Amino acid sequence: MAQSKIRFPLILINYKTFREATGRGAVRIASLAEEASRKTGVCFAVAPQATDLRLVAMSVEIPVFSQHVDPVGQGQFTGHIPPEAVVDAGCVGTLISHSERPLGLEAIEATVRRAREVGLIPVVCADSVWKAEAVASFKPDVIAIEPPELIGTGIPVSRARPEVVSGGVQAIKGLEKDIRVLCGAGISKGEDVSAALRLGAEGVLLASGVVRAADPLRVLLELAEGAKAVSS
Amino acid sequence: MAQSKIRFPLILINYKTFREATGRGAVRIASLAEEASRKTGVCFAVAPQATDLRLVAMSVEIPVFSQHVDPVGQGQFTGHIPPEAVVDAGCVGTLISHSERPLGLEAIEATVRRAREVGLIPVVCADSVWKAEAVASFKPDVIAIEPPELIGTGIPVSRARPEVVSGGVQAIKGLEKDIRVLCGAGISKGEDVSAALRLGAEGVLLASGVVRAADPLRVLLELAEGAKAVSS
Amino acid sequence: MAQSKIRFPLILINYKTFREATGRGAVRIASLAEEASRKTGVCFAVAPQATDLRLVAMSVEIPVFSQHVDPVGQGQFTGHIPPEAVVDAGCVGTLISHSERPLGLEAIEATVRRAREVGLIPVVCADSVWKAEAVASFKPDVIAIEPPELIGTGIPVSRARPEVVSGGVQAIKGLEKDIRVLCGAGISKGEDVSAALRLGAEGVLLASGVVRAADPLRVLLELAEGAKAVSS
Amino acid sequence: MAQSKIRFPLILINYKTFREATGRGAVRIASLAEEASRKTGVCFAVAPQATDLRLVAMSVEIPVFSQHVDPVGQGQFTGHIPPEAVVDAGCVGTLISHSERPLGLEAIEATVRRAREVGLIPVVCADSVWKAEAVASFKPDVIAIEPPELIGTGIPVSRARPEVVSGGVQAIKGLEKDIRVLCGAGISKGEDVSAALRLGAEGVLLASGVVRAADPLRVLLELAEGAKAVSS
């Protein structure tokens, strides 16, 4: 009954707050990602909204991430999301400092530490090579590099800014070789995933390319094929 | 099967992020509040963490509030909580700008408007008479006045700062007579509720007094008796 | 947020107690049926086990049926399933007297009546034309004809026993023209659905053909295409 | 997050199909039983309807039982409840052959064996000393003796038929000393529990005394006090 662990290459679907991925829609995208995972063997994970985490974690076997946690504990923190709450809801990890919910370096460090304390896998987002290097010192399990100007554009980072991906991978691995590196922004096709992996990334982070697709399952399968074309 | 509506006097239990009120604990406090409501006829509502809203709303009939929503919509807002998400989870309302999650006036106005658009009852928190007057112009259904220095102290606002309660009520009602006024901070006894209602408040907002009580149900029943002593 | 209504032709997936369709598996099959419904416009419904009804009804928009209800009320009926319980869990209808859970005529009549009282759509199973005629007098919304000797065989009733389908349709419609007729047993392909509809059925009931398929979504899409080939 | 284990003396609340204990009502009674357990240290367990098992098991920490399982497996058993399904829903045990859902000896034996295979605690009900002796040979963990003519009467078995309780205990323990013995029927007061324990029972099984009480928590606390008066 437990959720499966993450494996690399990893395709992580961020639901953002898209209507299509809220409530029953949150289960739908997760089920389709699970289906793509079964069919291709590629590891998919999903990051629903806080209000949907428990429902999704009850409904699918693939790993579930929170989109955000606050570097707070259990106590007087009205309106915040402590890591303990998302663990209780069934999550295995959390995004930290997505460009739509950015944190300062101090807060990132505190959040990585708090996530670790409760057994959550931290996936820290970074919008530049410079930022990626800075957060590497906090030794999160995963860093996702996303140039924010490409998010939601359909122009894949792996084509528009290959140097950010390869440079980010080199910089991060040079500092901490065990940190896994994802890249994101504009990814919607299998070839975008292939390109990302060829540049040294170990997976991708994407959102609208799947969530708002006319046929999300088809996209998910293509992404997986793109991953397999390189990793196998 | 639908949740009941709010009535006044209203006793609103804010779970904050207390461990005792997370996951199964969130259902526990809500069930005990429902029990106190059944036994006394007084309206109780609860405000669990975002990750527990759906589970609590499925489990009890009393009204469920979110502790916070962001003034965003459905779309590219990773890590935020749009009002639509908490409606989908079964909430009837939301706290806004609690002193532990304060917003600027502009954000409060935007959040009240967004909550309204989706049918959520906005309960705006204000830490002073001045702030209460300012937010009254946004015409939220409810304003909760809480001097933050008394929160979690066990020193009730209705005794320590009665002028804040009565002054706040007068100021708010003078501007918008239909806005309901709650008060909070340090409330843990029936007499605190009685005192609040005598000062013109139409209910109370409290957290640790219930959530961390050795016997939450006993406290809930006492609070209800305090409300009935005045309102009946 | 409410579940959609049933439409005809209807493809109703009975989960039986298959492991593949239990718990998270129950959500999986429902999500895939929902996907097939979105892609083809054909109405799919699912009938999970009693313990999974609420989870599935929370997770998908397609109609959810119980596999069985007892003709009892709310009270001293330990170990039974009153229609009220499955309504509370989010179901729109129920199978009655499936050949693996057969009831006598008196119990069928009582169950149809009790289902109706609480707004559940009764789908009565009949293993022969004779039985179908007998239950038609109880005026259930739907009768599903399934020769039990073909269940789970992969030999479709529409090919092996076409006279049971066409004879059943004629007999039922002759008695009560508003009753909808499904047929089942051995159905696993689009052409089985086409054949069934050509024989006068208004949908099919099937289980292992989908639940135990290597690729359930592919089967679901084929079934829908089979339905569309005739109904459009 | 896991449910707690059962301990003796055990007070097991059978929800039957009472309206008051359906859906949100199912969570309510479980939460109140959990509260009584916290306040008194006495072990309470609940047996909700099949459709509510998962919701209740998610919502409380006390042990959850099914009211019935069928001696079937996972497969072609439409409308049945295999033990695997209730384990997946979060149950720790199951009632077997309650007098409102009686099974023949052969079915009881098969059900006890199937429950064991999946790690469910079997609690076999017996309506007489003779029946209790017969089922003891199947070595269920627990036997609950309930003279059906006293069920729901408010006339406690421990007073009306003390010889059935003491005789049952002696007979069962004479055959299999490790089997735990509960008694039930007509139990609604603390003194009924005390009397039962003095007659050698290690707990009680009851339903309407709690579920239909005007104040279920008061009854639950009294039952626990009755248990403590003897066991401590």
C-alpha cells in the first residue's frame, strides 16, 4: 500500500494551481502519470496543491510531492505548511523555492533542513546557475534548474538555454556530486526530455505541458519515451 | 450531507499547525467541536491546516474554514492556495491575514474579493482597532480582532484589553453595521467568551485554549456555556 | 463536483473483487474509464467493491455503482449494506442479483423498491430470458442479461448466444418499453459491444475483460469505439 | 499514524446499519470512542459499515473492525467482501457470523481461516454456549457470546443470562485457553460491563446502547468505568 520511491530519470509534474489539476482533476493527472509509469517503466512523480495531497496519495502509488513547505514547525504558525503536515498527508518530498514561490537563501536552507528532519526529499528550484551553486551548499537531494522566463512558454529550456542546463549540472556536481539535477521550463515533448538528459540532467520538472494538454496521457507517454531514448 | 451554515455567536477554533490538530488529530478536534455544538446548540467552526481540510470536511457537519488563502486564481501559482482549492475541499470560509500570516491592506482587499467570488466567507483578522477600521472598508462578512501580544498567553483579550474589543466593535459597526465582529487572543474559558459577548463581540476565535487542552471537549463545552450565558 | 449522470449506450465495468481493482487499483480503473469517456464521449460507469465506493466516488466524475445492496433499512442489520449507505458513499446506482450474488425474485423486488426509495438506479442482472421477463415486472431502470456460463470466458454473449440478447431485449421491451437492457458475459472487444448493440442491447456489463487486461485503457477505448460504430 | 492494537478488556462498538452511525456519523461515534479511550485508558474498537471503513480508519487511531467478511478471495465474487478488501481499507479485524448475519459452521471455519491469512483478527459471534464450543475448535482470537433474544432490548445478558456468559467462558477456555471471550446483548451501562467481566468475560460487544444513545460519549465513559471497576 505504500508509495513507491523515486528513481532517476525522474519526470516530476507540478500541478501549480491549475483548475484542471484540482480535486478530482488532481487524481486524474496522477492516475495518468501512474499509467505512463506502468507502461514505460519511467519514474513519474506529481506535485498537487496542498489541499489535494492526501486524496492523491491515497489514490495512486507513484510518489507525491508538495509544491511548498514552510520552514516552520508544529505550533503557532497559522496559515503555514509545516513539513510534518505533508508527511502526514502521504508525501515523500517537496518542491522548495519554485520561481512562483521564491524563498531567500536563508529560508531555503532552513526549509531543506526541516524537510530532512521529517524524511521529506527536498527538491530545491533554482532560476540560474548562480542560484543553483548557492543552494548546492545546503545539500538538497535534488536541484531543479528552471529559467523563469521560459516557464509556460512551450520553448524548452533544453533548446533555448542549453548552457544553463549543462552549466548548472557541472556547477552542482562539481560542488556536490550526489545531488541530482532536474531541469524545467517550456518542456512538453519527448525530445525536450531527451535533450535535457543529454545535457546531463537526470530528469525534468514540468507543469502546463501535461496539466493543460488536450491529451495528458499521450504527452506523458512521449515524455517517458524521450527519457528512455537516452537513459537506456 | 452538506455542511451546516455558520450562526452567531460563533466559536471558531483555529488549529494553527499544532501537532495535536494534524491528520487524525484534526478530525478529533472537529468531532469534539461538533459534539459541543450538538450538546449546547452553540455554533462551532474549525480551521484546520490546508492538508487536512478535505478530510475534516468529509468527517464532520460543522463549518470548516481555511486558515489562509492567497489572492491568486487557478493557474501559474505554484505553492499558493487559491480560494477555489479550499472550496473544492469542502470549506465554507477562510481566515485572512491572521497575525501569524499577515497581509498588507492591498492583499487583504484582493483576498476578500477573491474569496467572495467563489462563495467563501471571509474572516479578516485585525490586530488593532485601527487595522479593523481599515479592513472594514473591504466589507468582509466577519472581522476578528486579536491583539497579537496576548495570543497563546491565556490572558484573555476580553479582560486584558476590553477597550480593544468594545472599541473595535463600535468602530466597525459605525462604518459597516452588517459586519460581524469576533475577538480573540488568550481565550480559554467560558467567562472569557461571556465577557467578549458583553463587550459587543459576536463570537470568539481561539486556538491553543482548545487544541492543547488536556480535555478539549470540556473546554469546548465551557466556552459554549459562556456564550449561552450572555446570548440567551 | 457532482458525478455525471448515466447515458446510453452505457459501458458498465464491474470490479468484482479482483485484486487489480482494489484500493488504489479501484481508483486506477475508474480514472482510466473516465479517460476513455472523455476521449470518446461514450458513457462509462464503474462498480467497485463496497469498501472502495467512497474513495472512487471522490476521485472521478463518472457514475459509480455498488455491486450489491441488501433489501434492508438503517438499523439492526449487522454485516448488511443498506441502499442508504451506498448513497452516502456517493453512488448513483447499484447492481442487483449478479449471478455471483444471486437473489430470489422476492428479494430482487424488495431491493429494487428500496433502491428506488433512496434514489439509486437499480440494474438487475438476469441469467436468462425467462429471468429477465420475471424481473421486468419490478420495473427496474436497467436489466443486464448475462448467461453465467460465459462469464470470464472471453467468449462474448453477443456471438455465442445472440438469441439470448435479442430475445431478452424483445421480451423486456414487450413488457416494459422504458427498461434499458444491457448484456454481459465474455465481452472484451469493441466488436463484442457493436454486436450487442446491433442485437438491441443499449450497453454492456463487463469485468475481467477490462480489470485484468494488460492494458485496460486500450481495451476501454476499443469498447467505446465499438459502441460508437453502431450508435452514431 | 498506524492504528493501535487491541487490548483487553475490550469494548467493541458494532455500528450495525444505524443511520446515526453512517458516513459522518460513523466518524462521530469513532471519535467519541477514541475520546473515551484517551480519558480512561480502556480499549475501545469500532465496527462500521463496509462503505465507511476506510473513512473511519483514516480518521481515528482506535482499532477498526469490519462487521462481516465473506470467505472468498480476490476474483470473481461480485457483491462479496473478501478479507483483503477490509485490510486495504485499514481494518485490524472482523466480526464473523453475527446473529444478524449468521453463517454455518463450515463458512465460519473458512472465514476464520481466510481472515487469518491476511492478518485480520477474527471475532466470531456465537448465540449459545453450544455454538461457542463448536466455533472454539476453529481457534479464532476472540469469541463473542450474544443471546440474540436480548439484542437491542436493554436487558443485559450479564444479568438476564449470567449462566450463558460464565458457562460460555468456561466451555471455551476449557477447550482453547487462549481464546478471548466477549459477551454482548442488552449492554448499555457500566454495571453491565462490570457484571460481564466478573462472569469471566474479557470485554463486551454492543451497538444501540452507544450508537442510539442521546449522549454516546457519556455512555462510552460509563462503560469504561464499569470495565475499570473490575479489571483494575
